[in-house]
Amino acid sequence: MSIALDTSTLGQEVPLGRVDKALKELWGQDEARTKASLMNFAIYSEDPESLDDNTRRLEEITLEHACRGLLILVLPSDGEPKARAWVTAHCQLHEGHKSVCSEQVSFVLEGGNMNQVRNIVFAHLDSDLPLFCWWQGELSSNFNERFYSVMDLLFFDSATWSDPARDMAILHTALTEKTSKFRVYDLSWLRSHLFRTAIASCFSDATALAELPKLKKMEVSHCPGQRISALLLVAWLGVRLKCTLGAENGSIRLQQPEGQVIEVQLTESSGNEAVQSVTLCSDNACFKVSRDCGTAYIKTDVSIGGHHHEQMLPADLVTDVELITEQLSRLGGQSLYVQMIPMLRGLLG
């Protein structure tokens, strides 16, 4: 049985065979509009409630990055596979009079699989442009080689996974495939960028740096549903300090090359910030980085011996669209994240 969907924000519905013609007609209707596209940007979801929100998100992304946007909604169905398509455009005024527009093509695929996604959706990519994909939710069976072999970049949010160990294993397998060429950007990782920068700033002088191999304790406080964000910070520190991972009676232990063991404790606290505080302590020093809920800054608090120093630094961007838009402006490498995956998988168990 088909699911009732609100498609009012998707634009004009067209037969699959007329998508390309409908796009040409879209531009022919108004000579004051100019098409702009630097990439294909696809949002993939299996949530029937996502259409309206994803249209808004795509519109926000096109404010900064011209692209051909593709919304892909895949729904389960016991009947014959069915596909529907819509076309629209998101436009912004340029120099006060001419509209610069990005296309959006939306697809709802009922009862389909990745063959249907590839055959129908990928046939409507803007040719010769890279494909960036924001995969929402679990890495389902549709996340397979036929999909990721054509991707250049993948956004996802590991905090939305009900079984992170399973999905991280799927991601690791995909990254090691010979046909894979895509880079990965985990929104849970991106959320802590400035938090990690603040932690690094605590060790900017020689006295503080000398305490790194002496660290004995790490405490991370995170909000509900963001344990993976805390584990990403633990994995980051472990990789940066070249630690080996150990566990005893459910505890987390990082052993540094010199033999010193860091006992790790994760605490769930109320609030909205993914990571609320990180505390690193040795016998002689304590380094704390924290963010109060709702504030636009991060506080660092360094105590070494009898000396104490505090600093206020900018906090991270908060919405998924802001994180993605910022990353699209930089498109740096993610080699450190890939290096962290083995330790992260060990932490996930």
C-alpha cells in the first residue's frame, strides 16, 4: 500500500521520461534566470516525513553552493516498484536583477532497491560534475557498491545510527573497496571541530605539552544520544597519542607508547550540545574544555602546578546544513577520520 506523502514543496510533477525536457522548459520560461551548477548534491532518505525538511535544507545549501540537487526518498512496498519525479528551482537575486538558480529533481521510489536508484536517479545527474551525497539514517542494504562507487563525497551522521558498530563496519568495508573513491564527512565528527581545536590549544606551550605523556584520566560529558560524539573524541586522542586500546570490566583504557594508561569515563548529561566537556588530568595538571548549553563560546581551563589560565574560544556551528555548507567551502581531506575508524570500532565493541 502506498504511503500518503506531502509533495507540495517539490514543484512540478513530471513523468520519469520527461525530467530532462521539463528542466529545459524550466529555464526557457524566464530569460532573467540563469542556471548555475558546480556539483550534483543528493540527499538520500528512507524517512517518509523528510521531504519538506530536505527541500528546505537543499534550498539553504544552494544559497552558498550552486548545484543540481537531487532528493531521493526510498520507501518499502510489497507491490510492484513505482517511481515518481518532480522538478523545481531555487533562485537568488544577483546584482539586484538577475536570478541565479539551482535545479532540484526529487524522486520517490516505492518498493525499489539500489538498482532502481542507480538506473533512474543517477541517469539524471548533471554530467561531468562530481556527486556529493548526504545519506540520512542507517546504512541500509541500499548502501552498496553500486551506489558508493559513483560518489565523490559522502556526508552522514553516525549519531543517528541505532547500531553504530554495524554501520561503522559497513562504512569501513565500503572505504576499502577497490572501486571506492569517495571521501567521508561524519556530522558527529564535524560538530566537534572547534572543540578539538580548543583541546589542542591547551597544550600550546612546552610546560603543558610535557604533561601529555603523563595523562592518567579523561572524562567526557555528552548529551543524550551523542555517545558516539564522545567516542570520536576518545578515538581522536588515542590516535594522536599513538595509544593502544584496552578494556577491563567494561571500562575504556588508552595506553600510551611510554606505558602510561589513561582511564576514560563517559558521562551522559542533560542539554543540547553534543559534547559538553572534556577533562584531561595528570598528577600535576588538569585541562578542561567545556561549553555551556546555548552559548556561542567554548571555555578552556588549564591548571598546572600552582598556575591557572582560562580562555574563551568560538563554539562550533550547530545545524546540519551549516556544518555541510562550511565543509563544502573547504573540502579538505578526512584522512585522520579514516585513520580513527579501527580504534572507533574497537570502542564500539
